[in-house]
Amino acid sequence: QVQLVESGGGLVQPGGSLRLSCVASGFAFSFYAVSWYRQAPGKERELVAFIRSDGSSTNYADSVKGRFTISRDNAKYTVYLQMNSLKPEDTAVYYCNAGLFTQNYWGQGNQVTVSS
């Protein structure tokens, strides 16, 4: 059974940090590129960060560059999103996505709320 399970979200004050994890199972994770997306209330889902299957390349949305870092540990079937200097506008449900050609898998989403 294919699964992507996110964890690590929650409530944090502005300027704080969180680390999201996405643990994969049921497919050959190390061959898949992985992305983090987020969706805020009333807004479309947007791409936040991307990492290649071997971790050799990453990309970020302009809004999170310099604050967020995506990484992966293929031995643990896990991708991370380290989020620093969080802002209220980072509040959203965060999803991980694993993609390879036409195959796409999504996690269930994890709420991140940045508020004082």
C-alpha cells in the first residue's frame, strides 16, 4: 500500500521554526522526486520546495527562499522541510508529493499555523 505520511506541523509563533517530515512506504521512494506544497484557506495549492530523487538539486518558491530547506534521507524513506523564521503568511496545510513520470502520490496534509 502506497503511503506518504506527514508529521511535524502545529502552532508556532512568528519567527519560530518547525520541521516537517514525510515518510514514504509501498513504492520505490529513492527513484522519486519529492515536493512540498501548501494550501492556505481560500487560496490555490502552491509549490513550496522540490528535491530531486538523489538529493542533488533543490528549488524553492521565492516566498520561502533563505528560510526553508528541503532535504531527504533515502535510507529512511523520508523527506524533511525545515522551516525557519516563520511568518503568519506561512500558515497553511502542507502536503508532500512524490512524482516519477506519470505517477504521483500525495500525503494527507499537515497543518502549520503561525500566530502569536
